[in-house]
Amino acid sequence: MNYITIGEIVRGDREVFPPYLYEAYQSTRRRAPALALIDVPLTLSELTGPGPAISAITPEDADLTRNAGTGGEAIGQRIIVTGRVLDEHGNPVPDTLLEIWQANAAGRYLHKWDQWLGPLDPHFLGMGRCLTNVEGVYRFLTIRPGAYPWKNHPNAWRPAHIHFSVFGPSILSRLVTQMYFP
């Protein structure tokens, strides 16, 4: 099997991914890197601890439809989010901590700063975590998140998405990314 590394994804396939600076999309003008990307080798402190605390993780933490502890179930379309964590050589990375957080089905986060008028779901925390298995596989049961307005321009909406944190062997090796829905 032929695997793609993160470096190859970041650099991108020009036939699939747009350039970092795309003049027609105003937001890239301020966010595009000015210099070419470079690979930086990991140091000893990035490859060793202290790492994330994984001892308190339970299978219930990966079920966002029930992990609020209310006895009820979250409102919304159930989805399974699954994937694999692989190293730069395409090998599975077991016991990797993944955390996700997301808005509820109405596009509202359970956070004091989220003042969007969408309703809160008392049975949905909007966050979960799990460890990868020996094959590097992770699995979450959650609900499809809703889109929500944001202040980029008068009619701007963030598409439905889920945030991911992938923790490496030390606190210094963490990837934060997002998965979007059409």
C-alpha cells in the first residue's frame, strides 16, 4: 500500500489542492506563508514525555451522543467518524490520544462566548476523546454538526466541521486540524 506523508499533504498535489495564496479568496492574502515550507526534524524533547494523560480515558468518552452524563441522547443525525493515525513511513501509531470538539446540530457550541441564537442541546457536550488501537484506528460516535454565522463579512457562515487534536508522544507534538462537511 502506498501512503502519503503529512509533508506531502502540506505541500499538496497542485492538481488537487489550490495554492496557499489564491487572490480571488480574500482570506488567503493575510494567511498565506511568505516563504517556502520546510521540513523540521523532531528533537528528543518532542519525541519523549511528558505526554498527555491517557489513563482516565474510557470508551464512553468517544460517544458524543451520550457522554454528557444526563441519561439522555444528543439531538441530531448520528455519524461515525473514524480514521487512522500513521507515522511518516505509513506505519500505524497506537495509543495516540485524539480529542474532538464541535458545535451541536444547530451550530451552537457549549461555551459562554458562543452567543449564536441557535439552541443548546442539554444532552450534548460537544467534545470527546479516544486512543488509537494497535492499527492506529480511532472511532467516534457523534452527531453531524451544524453550520453557524461568523463575523468575516455580513453573510459569512462557517461550514459544518469538527475540530481534531492529535497528541504525539510529548506535549510538544500536537496537531490541531479540522474536518469539514459539504
